Amino acid sequence: LCLSRWGEESFHACALRRGSQTIALLGDSGVGKSSLTAHLISHGWQCLTDDLLLLRPKGHRVIAHPGVHRIKLYPEAKSHSCFFNRPGLRLTPSDPKEIIELQSWEKSTQPQALTAVYEIASHEADHPHIKPLSRLEAFQALSENLFNTITFENSRSTHLLSLATQVAEKVPHYKLFFKREWQQLPQVRKSLQ
């Protein structure tokens, strides 16, 4: 809410980088963004942000900005990643997710040019697959994954439409289908490289 009051918009997404590749993972709560993020960190990726992604168009690129350097994981996801023995803090007694601080080698602290956006979708097939999205589908995916959907003044709506349009035009978007099972995460990781 504070970001939108300052004219900035954020998306419900994780962002990671490895080498020259910086990707965003969009999706509903519980679809597996943080679980996949933890798996990628366990295999050499660096996290820009978990859960809240600030994007700014700049020339022909879109810049992903780092967020708070922590990850929120369910106990089962934590046990299947490099975080299995790291202490975490529960946000509330009723929420099983733990907040885990990232180490220096697990995080990227500088803004990065976004190279791809993946909208995560649940899928029952035995193998993950990726489908390119049209600009309209990319715009819809971005619009459906705004972090703050509560406040909508006319000026904010105009800004959001412009931002989603620019991101959809400047960055390739894909739909990433996979079954939320730990055994599929290595295949998902390979498909992202």
C-alpha cells in the first residue's frame, strides 16, 4: 500500500538471477513460487525478492528491484531445500510458514534487467512444460498478480495499465505448468536454463 501511494506498483512474484538471466515467477498464493525459488537457490540461483516484486521500465528493458532478503517457506518446502536446517521465524502462531534470512551468496542486491516472466500454473502431467504467452495473455497475467488490489483511484488505474502494457511488451512471458511435487522441481529447473 505504501509503494502505491508513492506511485510505485508491485507484483505478487518472486525474482531470481543466475548469470545474465533474471526471471520473475508470478502466481497465486500456494502455487509454489517460494518452493521453486528455494529449489533454485539450492542450485546456484540468487534471489532478488520473494513475494513482492517492484518493476520499473527503463528504455527497452524492465528493471527488477531487490526486496527484503528473506524467503517464506512451508515446513515441507524448507525440508526439501538448502534451508532444511536453518532456523526460521513464524509470522503468526496460526501460519506454518517460516521466514528465513538469506545468506549473502543466496541473494542479489542490485537491480537487474528482467529477461523472462513465468506465470506458474498447477498441472497434473508427469512432466513440466512451458508455453509462450501472447502480449494480451502476458498483460492479463500481470494484472491478475498485482500485490495491492485494494486501492484503485483513476490515476493509479491508468498507471497500472501503462506499467502492465510496458512489461508485457518488453519482456517475454511464459506459462510454466508443473505438478507441485518435489520430484518435478529438477525438471522445472532444467527447463528454465
